[in-house]
Amino acid sequence: MANPNKSKGTKWESDVRDYLNEALGLAVKDDGGKLRLVDIFSPFNVRRAAQEGAKDVGDVHAVPFVLECKDVAQAAVPKWLRQARAEAGHAGFPYGVVVHKTRRAGTRQGRVHFPVGTWTQVRRALGLSTADMRKRYGFTPVVRGLDTDRWYLTTDVGNFADVLFAVRAIRDAE
């Protein structure tokens, strides 16, 4: 029998991948309702990462983001953010974020947590002020004590799809 927690995590990773691919127009549902990639060779398809070697490369790759997906009741966001940052580095991606499942809610309502530094890099790349970034993409800051390593900004998966689309658009324009 498979590990039920591993199965839950794998399902959450797949749900996030599928939601983002569909939201970005990279996948469509066929006549049977099954999601199919429009172009299986596109480097922009959101994919579950195959783990290879000793260094973890994250759960889902959504160029230029590595997503560390978590389906657990007890959140440990600062710890997860350190993990996401390290895994993004291992995968050679500039940004690492955490996608945490929200209980009794759809994939779109899952929470996406950005470390402050990553959020600032993305905000600057998009040419947005702090207020505009927060308003446009629904970010809420979480500040815990004086240790800035424990600070982060959070939005939902639906808004993250819009951030991802915008970041990819400016990277394509370069």
C-alpha cells in the first residue's frame, strides 16, 4: 500500500500543475474532459519535476519559478521558503516559492508564499511599486517578529497564475 501522505502530496502537485497549465492556456480539456497539453514540447509547460541526484530541485517547475508544494495541515512557511530558495538554486531557476493547499477549497484558493527578496525581485522585474504589486495580485504581507527571514508575502494560486503570465511576458520581450 502506498504512503497516504505521499499520495496526498503528489495529488496536490498534480492539481497545481494542471491548474496553472489550464489558466495559462497551455492545456485544454478534450471531449472526455481530460486535460491535454496544447504543445507537449513547449518549454513553458508547467511540469512536475523528476527528482534526480542528491539535490532536490523542487516539486513543480513553472519557468522561471520552482514551486515547493505542501499539502499539510500545520504550516511551517519560513522553513518551507528556505527549502524553496535552495531548490530553485539547485534547478537553476531564479525564483522559489511555496504553494500550500487550503483545506476544503479548490486549487485556485491555495496559498502561494513568496520570500520578501523573491517578491521584491519579481516586483522590480514587473516595474511595479510595492502598493501596485500588492493591489494587482492580491498579496498580503506576513511579518513575524524582527527576523526578516520569517517575513513573506502571500497570494492565491489564481493570482499567482497572473504573476507567472506577466513575468513570462516581460522575459519574452527581452
